[in-house]
Amino acid sequence: MRLLSSLAAALTLASCAPTSPEAGPTAPSPSPAADPTTLTEATPPPGPVKPLITIRNMSNRDIMVGVRGPEIQMISIPKRAKRTISLPPGNYKWAATAEKTETQVGSKSFAPGQQYVWDFKLD
């Protein structure tokens, strides 16, 4: 009888206990370093968007265009074709040449986030 009373008391206490999810693996509690609210480093702002430059060869010859500035590139463009490139914004010196033509030179500035169409005719 005493065993039955103990069992009844245990069942009564168990039914009053707060319920918890079924037993199983539990996720570890996050460490303070993993909590994003405690991060002290700021995310750097995104850099300037590179300008998009479409170079069109209006010539009857294949041409080479070289640019030098914040970045250096050599771009080959077949006759009557076009190429699209992106460069870091800034000031550039350029040279363009084709077989049996004089080399043309100049300078050009490209602003961040802009689109350009750059035509060459070296006949």
C-alpha cells in the first residue's frame, strides 16, 4: 500500500511538472562570440561599381586597344565587332592600332557605375 501511495504521489507531481519537448539531441547554446549582436567589426561599404565599356570596332581591320590607368588591359576586337569590358573607375591613357595604320593615342576618364560606348575607326 505504501508503494502504491508513493507511486500515486510521484504521478501527481509528474503531472504538475512543466512539460518539455521530447527527449533527443539538443542544440548547444550559442557562445557569446557567435551572437551577431556582440560583433564589433563593421562591414566595409561596397567599393565603387566598375563602369561598363562597350568598345566598337568600326574598321575593316582587326584592332588592338591598350588602356593604362588603375588597371592595364589589352583588348583585341575583330573588324566590325564589339567587346564589352569593365575597368575600375579612373583616368586612363589609351592607344589603338591596326595593321598598316598609324597608332592613335589619347586619354579617357571612366566614372563609377556608368556605361560607355567607345568607337574606333582605323582605316
